[in-house]
Amino acid sequence: MSGAPLHSAPAGSTARGEKLGPVRVGLLGIGTVGGGTFDVLRRNQDEIRRRAGRPIEIVRVADLDVARARERVGEGVDVVDDARRVVADPDIDVVVELIGGCGIARELVLAAIEQGKHVVTANKALLAVHGNEIFRAASQRGVMVAFEAAVAGGVPIIKALREGLTANRIEWIAGIINGTTNFILSEMRERKLAFHVVLAEAQRLGYAEADPTFDIEGMDAAHKITILSAIAFGVPVQFDKCHVEGITQLQADDIRYAEQLGYRIKLLGIARRRTDSSPGGFELRVHPTLIPASRLIASVEGAMNAVLVKGDAVGHTMYYGKGAGAEPTASAVVADLVDVARMFTSDPGNRVPHLAFQAESLSDLPVLPIDAVQTAYYLRLRVADQPGVLADVTRILADGEISIDAALQREPGEGENQTDIILLTHRTIERRIVAAIERIEALETVLSRVVRIRLEDLQ
Ligand code: HSE
């Protein structure tokens, strides 16, 4: 990476202990996170200056609601309604993008990079989908794009993965990286309520958005695990290859049966390196997952986030905290601003690479298709309560070389002639279980579609 000249470097130098001028920040969007960023920077300005070695000041804000933004920031900060003016402003050193989405935000981020400005963003969708283009442009221009706030809000997982664990070959990551769905699943389990009942309540309480689609369908978690996988394995972001299933089909019965068997169901983002398959690759998936109730991550409840990382040297490490909210997310945005302030004048080739590995050393390790994924399974079958049913089912599983780990049968009610059978399998290849389920569903004694949920022991 060549040391492309930085645009107007802030005044001052540390070499002779001279006082450094402020880093001048332009904020695009002053909603919840923008407001939090403004407050944290102001409240902790002395600490932040002592850490960064210079003050960090928001000098310009762009927001469509200028009146509200003015009221929010008070005197001394310029407020405009056109974000392009902030991006084009030669006095701005760093642009903080908090608009979200892949439309105007992409344009503005690329324009800021083109102008030689560093970028801090919380925009996971933008980086999961357009990250390769953005990081390439930033490397060519010699600027930084920092994005700690894009994954798990205030939890410094990017920093941990990119720097703290840099000695390791990362084996896998499993994260509860969407607070909305974790809140819903926790409530469904604790209060034995159906998905739609809890969702309605979560919306009323403000835990879920009015349009919760991105969260409950798993897209938000998929954006985040896509970014984490790129950093973990040193590969380009490949959101389009991420297998995504949300929690909308999950039934309270399955949460209850899982609990009886010693498991909890969480929406996990999983990225796993596979060394057993040829030519090799990694799994990238988001779906409801049974995990042993005894694992620490299983007790992460409510809207909290946690990311479990397995490195070959360090073993298991876990990072826990608030994944959303004004100040938790601002905590990550400001941490990135401090990083940028410190690295501002450094040779771009000496900075931590965007995806942890040098841009020219990214690997072409492929994402494995979902039918090649290897995991264990929870199966629930509604069956006629008569002799031979279980034998037929277990024969089909044995034919598919699928080994059963545990079984549970619900006691049929008085006069009831059908029941539920729950089976836990050992690890197998997804295409085998799909084929076996097709055969099981064709049995006359199996009365409805088989419920299948993946299971990970997280060892
Ligand atoms: N909507 C996300 C969540 C927070 O529920 O965790 C922002 O990524």
C-alpha cells in the first residue's frame, strides 16, 4: 500500500511535544446514534483528548431535519440539510456516516474517501454488501474506514478479532448479534408465549422496530456475521453467499422441548472454517440454533449481544454487551474516532488493515453451500401413536448414516392417538438430513412436516 498523501493534516506534531490541533468531524445523521455520539464526545472530551492526543470535535452536522438537529447540538456546530456539503468541506478530516442503508450512504462514503477523508460508519448493510468496493477505494486513497459500531454495537468485537486475536487461526465464530430477536426468544422461553404475541409486545415497548423484518428474518445478523467472517478468515465480504433463516417460524413448543433436553434456542450468526472438506471453505449462516443450556452464551438473554470466538491458540473467548442503543453504539463510534485520530498521520501501510489481513493477501476461500454444512439437528415429528413408527424413522436415519444422540416422546393426552417425537442427531451433512426428512415425511404415520432446527455444541 503506498502512502497516499493525506489531505490537510490537522495542525501540530507530537515529535517535540507541541499541542496538536483538533480532529474535525462531520456527522451525517443525528438520530439516536448520532445524538449519542455527540453527547459522549462532549461529556468525555477531556478523557478522549488525553487518549487521542488531541481534541475530537464535531464541527458540522448534516440532517434532513435541520431544526431538530440545531436544537440537539446547540451553538457552535454548523448544521446543514445536505450531507454532500459536509463531505465536500475541506475543513472536515473525518466523516461519520450514520444514515444507514445502501443508497445515499454508499454515495457519500465513496465521495468522502475520494475527497481523502477518513470514514467512521455504523452501517453494517453497506459494508456487508459493498464493503469490497469501499475498502478498495479507501486503500487506494490511503484513508481509513472504521466500523466497530457496525457489529454488536458497543461490544468491541472488531477490535478484538482484528487485533487482540491476530496471532490465531480463527476456527469459528458464533454470535448472538441481533438484540431484537434475542429479546423475543428470551420472552418466548420465559413466558411460554407464541412468536407473534411477543413480537407485538416488543414493538409496543420499543424493543422491535415498527417494521421488524430485517431483524426477525435474520438479515441484520447476516450482515454482521458476513463482516466478522471476512475479518476472521481474511476473505472478501460475501453477503450474497450467507444462508439466512429468521425466527418467524419458530414455535413455542420447540423452545419447550429443547429446554427439556437441556438446550436453548438462539438466533446465531455462524462462520466456521472447514478443513475436512476438499477443496476447503467456510460456512456462513444465520438461523435459529439449539445450544447447550450449560454454555455461557446460552444465558445471554434479553436484548444483549454476545460473540463467541474460537481461536487455535487462545481457545474460546466471549465478548458480551449491548448491541444497540444511543450510547453503547456511540461508544464504538467514538472509539473509532480515537483510532483515526491516533493513526491520522501514520503511513497507511502501517495501519491495521480493514479486514485484518493485508488487502493484497485476502484469500479466495469459498463459502460452502448450505447443503454441505455440517451440524447436528433437532427433529420434531408429529406421528400416529402406533407400533413401528419410531422403528421406521430410525431406519431411515440409519440408512442416511445419521446417528441419533437423544430422543424424547411426549406422553399422548387422554384418548389422543398421535404424539410428538423429538430426536437429536449427531453431526451430519445437511444434504443427508434433507434427504432423510423427505423419506420420513412420506411415511403414512408421520402426520405433518418435520420441524428441523440445527444444533451446535459450540465446543
Ligand atoms: N436492530 C439491531 C438489533 C441493532 O436488534 O440488534 C442494530 O444493529
